Amino acid sequence: MAVITTIRDKYGKIAGGIIALALVGFIVSDATSGSLSTLFNGRDANVMEINGTKIDPKEYSARVKEYETLYSMYNNGRPLDDASRAQMSEQLIQMLVFEATVNAECDKLGIDVSKEEKDQLIYGGNADGMVQGFTIGGQRIFADPQSGNFDPGRVKGLEKELNDRGDKIDPDGKVREQWAAVKAYVERSARVRKYTSMFTNCAYMPKYQMKRMMAEQNGNASIRYVKVPFSAVSDAEVKVSDDDIKAYMQKHAALFTNDEATRNIEYVSFEIIPSAADTARTLASLEELRADFGTTKDIETFVNGKSDVMNSYTKAYFNKRTLKSRYADTIMTLPVGQIFGPYYESGSFNLLKVTDRQNLPDSVKLRHILVKTKEQGNDVRTDSAASMKIDSAIAAIKAGGKFDSVVKIYTEDDPSKGGEYTFTLMDRPNLSKEFADFAFEGKVGETKKVKVSNDNYAGYHYIEILEQTGVGSSNQLAIVSKNLAPSDSTINALYGMANEFAGKNTTPEAFDAAAKKMNLDKRVGDNVKVSNFNVNGLGPAREVVRWMYEHKVGDVSQVFQLGDERYVVAKLVSVNEKGLRTLSPTDRAVVEQRIREEKKTELISKRYAGKALDAIAAETQQTVAQADTVVLGGSYVANLGYEPKVIGYTFNSAFQPNTVSPGIKGQGGVYFITVLNRVQNPLPPDGGMMDQIIGQQRMQQERQMANTIDQGLQQSMTRKAKVEYYPGNF
């Protein structure tokens, strides 16, 4: 006790100081790691703020993970590529904004989803479509195996299995992750759907409106016309001033109004492509293999060991129709044992050898019965028991039983098609060898009992060949492929060039001058929002977007590497705040062209006003054409294309037949038309078939209206939301 007292008296202050320093160090460390960053650098740690509701990185990351899980699940396990991930991220941000806005409205209106309602969406007989369609390994696991209908009892059964034996039946946790993502999405979306249904359920198409639309579809006319292209007036005749552009933008303000701020950049790319030295090295590596390729006895091991394509030797046979190569004609005439190449195709140099030739069909139609001895490595029955069972099926068929009936009794494959399958020559390598050999090398009408064994199953097939098509010469090919890719030295040299460009040209003037001197194609990425993950022309480029929103106009970026394709150096050209935006170079070119077309329309209309069609055609070196099926309710005319103004003028009752119209601005030119006749075919009287047709058309129109309302509601609410993004935290 005395020792403790002495330590406390002599060293208490020192210990307290050490503890204080440790606490300060902990706080500083935590601040630099992000959780207390706002205290030290003033930056908000959240990803975004929607109408005052903050979305923190943890919530955002959880939603990203959920979307990735759902994407993989509904795309057969296919992983997200960069383009899909960027698109998904943009959609997620829009959905976060929409959900937050809807939830705020629901809070005001007292709209909620009870626990009972959520349970019905997951466990009820009319569960959400995502629940009913939940799949594992491509199979709907909540479907009754006999009827194929959704069985709600199987939902809780799966959950109980996952809770009780999850580590055994789902060792990697993938199924639990997928099911949790589906449940979370369905339950969270329920409130949004309840809110939007108040609007979409208002979609209504009156009967009189349906009859009017149908009457318009029954109205048609014939016209003669001359199209005077805009090129008939030179660009020198129509000058476009800044005042013209300003007036056009004011007249079409909605087209040039930003719902949120945007940025515009110019950039140069340094494409990561193979050099001449890379090509020479790849060709040399194939030439070194030529001698051994010609003499090897184990062609499969040789090809799989030397080729850059994993497991490239498939033992597949090809004919001229199935060999997708520009050299197919040459390859199909090579003798067995001949080596062809190297030749370049689909990003690789290839060395090809013909290993066999047979007369084989393009495709085979057959039917079969399968009895298994093993399933995924697990024993199903003994070999002798399986053999006896398949023999019983064969005996039943030979005794006069119908094949499709016997299939339903005996087969352990899908019996729904009577055991019938069609396989192409390209499918052959994926089939069991014994099965495929008989199917493609046997004769139509032949039957055979075949024993097979592979990684998925083992057992006996009874096969009958029903049809073989496209029988002809087919070559078995062995191909050694070497990818033509840039070497490290090539990549380093390109990076050095890009880095030197960025380092030396840090002003807008230097950037432009260097790009011109080096003959680099300077491109534009315009109207980029802070929430974007894609940039026009660059594709997925989130780091570029982040840089754009952390720098000022005139700044030149560091080097960005975008995938394995290119290095990019960017220059921030302009900033457009919310509201009427400043035109980017791309926008300006589009606006100038539109103004030019309007001015040319005015000139052409005045120049040929009051003249006959034949005279207009002669003066403009055009031809007079005729359209006999102009439909009142349409917008597309055969040989004219999308020309709604021409259609509108055609059916304008004030425009008299056999007179020449004023100039009508169209796509690519100005039209002058004469109406030859207008026909309005009467509708059938109400009742019977007419009422049925109207009912079907009304349902279709109301569905389209509901979809339009749904999309418009999301766009409108998202547009009006007050959103602040913190791009550095995405």
C-alpha cells in the first residue's frame, strides 16, 4: 500500500500528462481518419444532404453494397464492370434523393407502411415480385416444384434453414446476403410505392378520347411534296450573332436551364495501346512455338500451357458457318496437321493447327432419358440399380410406350419437353463426351444407351437422334493465342509523356498550345453534375468529376488513369451554376446550327413562296415525290421519316387541297406540300367488338399514362429537392 502511495504522490502528474497526450493523439488520429474531420478541416463528413437530411458514408456504402448484390443476383452472377458500376451509382444517388423527398411528404401526410403490410410483401400469398422471383443458382426457390406457382410457406422455410444451418448450407454467406438485400429493398420501397400509387392510379382515359384517337388512326391522306435541303442556302448567307444566341436561349429557356450546377472540361487523352515493339515481341513468341506446336503429341496440354486464353483447347469442331473468323475460308481448306498464322484477330495474335476433320451436323435434335448414379459428387444409387432402371425405360418404349410418357416416369432431367433438346456444334465441348459423340456422330433414327461421368453428375442416358441439320466438313482446331497488349515499358513511356504534359502546361494557354503542337485531339466533357460518375466521351471517370468540383476555372489537372485504356489530362473550362447556363463549345455549336436552320427556313420559304411544286423542284434540282399513306394519328411517314409538322399541315382543315403550302421546317430541310386527298374512314358503331377494342386500347393507354406519371413524378420531385453534395466523400 505504501508503494502505491509513493507512486501516486511522485509520478501522478507525469502519468496524468502521458494519458492526456495519449488522448490528444487519439483524437488527432481519429480526425485525420475522417470521423472528426469537420472539427479540424471544416469539411462535412457526409456524402450528401437532402432537404436537411444527411446521408453519411456508412449508409451510402451499405446502399451501394445492396445495389451491387441485387445487380449480381439478377444478372446471373455477372460482376459489375466500370461502366455498369458508374451507371448504378448515378441511379442510386437519384433514388436516395427521391426516397428522402417522398419520405418527407409521407411524414406530412401521415402515410406509412405497417409491419403487417411489410410482412405481407415478404411472406404473403401476393408477395412482392422480387420475393416471388428470388433465385438461387438460376432456380426460383419459392416456387412449388410441381405447379411452378409461388408458395409463400417456402419463404419462412428458407429463413429457418438459413438461421439454423446457415454455416453449412450457405458457407460463404452469399444467399443470406442476397436475401437480406431483397428484403431491405422491398420493405424500403413499399412506402415509396404507396405514395406514387396515389398519382399513378389516377391515370384515366375517357371513352370519347379513345374514340378520337382511333378516328385519327383511321384518317389518312395523299400528298405530293418537295423537300428543299438546308444546304440549298450557304452558311455564308446566314450569320449567327451573340444576340441571336441569347434570344434563342431565352425563347427556349427550359433547354438551357440547369436544375443543379454543372462543370465543363476540355481534355486530352494518351491512349494506352501496344507499340510496334510490343507487336514484334508477340509475333516472335508465337514463332518460337511453331516447331513444337507441329510435333507435340499432347496438343491439349501444349495449347493450354502456352496460350494466354485459359483452357483455350476445347476439342470443338467448326465449319464455315460456325467459325467466326475472317480467315474461315482459308482455315477450312487446310489439311489435317497444317499450321496457319500467326494472324491477328480480336485483340490477339493466333497460331492455329487443324487437328482433325469429320463430316458433322450444324445441329442435332434428340430426346433422351437420364438416370443418375451421382449428383454433384454425391451418390444417388448404385451403378447396377441405375442400369436396371434405364433398361426398364428402354423396355417400356420398345413395348410400344410413348417416349414422352416414359420420360415423365423415368427421367431425372427436365421432363417438360418430353426429353427433347437441340444442340449446336458449338455446344458439343460442353456436353459429356460419350453423349456428344453419339449425338453428332450417330445417324438419324439411331438409339443408344450411354454411360457418362462428369463433374456435375454421372449415370446413364438413353438417346434417340431425331434430326441432324447442316451436315458438312468440320475441322477440329487447336489455337495458341497471345494477347497483344502494351508492355510495362510502353505504359511507363505513355505515362511519362502524359505526366510531362500536365507538369509543363499548367495554364489554359499553355494547355491549348501544347495540345496543338503535339497534335493531340482536344475533346470536351460538358454539363457534368457533381453526382455524375460518367463524363461524356470518357465513360466512368469519378475521380475526374471529383477534381472538377474541387478546382477553379483555368486549372489543369494531374494525370488520371481511366481503366487500362488511357491517361487523361483535363482543363476546367467553365462553371455553370443552377439556372440558365453558359453555353459550352458543344452546346454553342448545336444552338448555332438550330438558329441557322431557322434562318434558312425563312429564306427558303420566302424564295419559293407562291410557286408550283414542279417549279420549286426544278429551281432547287430536287424531285417531286408522293406519299400515299400519311396517317393523321402518326408522326412517321414512309420515305419522309419523322415529320410531325408535315402531318399536321396535311390535316389542317384551313389548308385547301391542290394548293401549295408555305415552307414547313422539317428534319434536314424545308417542305412544300400539296394535299391530293384526305380520307376519314368511319369507326364501327358502339357495342360488341367496338367496345372490346376500346376497352383493350384504353387499358394500354392508361398503363402508358401511369408509367409516364411515375417517371415524371420522380423527375419532378428530384428536381425540386434541395441537395448538397460533398464529392470528396463519395
